[in-house]
Amino acid sequence: MPNDEKKPGPQEPPAEGEATRQTRRERKQRKKRERLPQHGKSLARVYRDAVLKRAQQAKEAEEKGRETKQP
């Protein structure tokens, strides 16, 4: 009979040393997450500097206003 050809069925388990598709995918996803930029101390520094700059400008404006009001 000509139906002696193999039909697609469940795949054989991977040989020793080979990774399954799932383990390869997990490794790939882990590496991808490591490459993503991390929001750390440098971003906090940017925000802190911006707040300090605004506070300093407000303080200077207030002092300038006091100087003009004094007789």
C-alpha cells in the first residue's frame, strides 16, 4: 500500500543538549527584558534637578519682589 509514509504526529522529545522551543523562547524573552532601558537613579536625578531648579527660581523671584517693596 502507498500509505506507508509517516504522518505528522507528536514530535520526538529533544535529544540531550537540545533545548525545547519553550526553553529557547524563555531565554530569548529574558534577554529581551534585560535589553530594555531601566528607569533608575539617573531618571530620579533628572526629576530632582528639575524640581530644585523650579524651587530656586521661585525663591529668587520672591527675594527680588521683597527687595523692590522695601523703602
